[in-house]
Amino acid sequence: MQNSLKVERARNNISQAELASRLNVSRLTIHSIEAGKFNPSVQLALKLARYFNVTVEDLFMLEDEDL
């Protein structure tokens, strides 16, 4: 699964640590999501989308091999 979390963070000028703190997760969690090493839970994906005021689909995209 691809994501645009890093792009949204940059657009909103927020660090991994600050985002993690606001969502009550570790900075490593945010880093792992951005690196494509970890897919967030539905709850965390929804929190991220709400935080950035975008849809989940704006943040996370399935790749062809994920279908």
C-alpha cells in the first residue's frame, strides 16, 4: 500500500514526532507508515485523515499487487 503521509506532513509543516504526539502513537509508527513498512489500523488511518482534513483514500492507495 502506498501513502502520501510524508507529503501531507510537509504540506502542514509538522514533524514525525509532533504528529505522533498528537495522535498518541510513537514516532517510529509514523516513520514506519511513511516508509511503507507498516500499514496502520483502520482507526489510526481515520485519525490521520481527520487530522489532515483529507479522506483516507487521499492518504492511502492500494497498489495493483494489493488487489
